[in-house]
Amino acid sequence: MSKSEQRTGFKKGEIVVLTDGEYSDYRIEGIFRARVDFELAKICKEFVRDKPRVGEGGLKDQFFPWLVEKGYAEDLDTLELHLGGYRGFQPRFW
């Protein structure tokens, strides 16, 4: 069993990269710091209970702002350094 399969929650202070999608649709939705210890299954149930209406983007688009609103997460300002594409190593801020 891998380390990620053993996880059930987050510890206060941990940095988390929230991702979504697969293959070419894979993307980073947000980067946050856990403000408190919390169990993923417990907050997911709470989230679905709080957000019964599904907007255009579905529940997934509402999850990150909800974590911040409820005090579970702190949104972090970040910089992206892109290392390049098909033309090789060409680092630049993205």
C-alpha cells in the first residue's frame, strides 16, 4: 500500500495541491495550507450536506472555496515556473 493510499486526512500546516481531471484535462485547482487537522471523508460529507445545489461546474468547482470559507484551508499565493515544452528546457514564469 502506498503512502497516499494510507492517508485519511490532513494535518495542520501541511501544504496540499488540489488537482482535477485526467490526461490533457489534468490541472491544478488550488494550493492550500491546512489550517486544522481534518479527515477527508468527514469534511466531504459536510461539504455535500452544505452544497446540495450543483452549479454549472458541479460540486468540484465549489470544494476549494468552501474549504477556505469553513476555515479548513488557507489559500496560498504561488508563482509558477514552467520548465518548457516540446522545444526543451526553457524556464520562464508562467
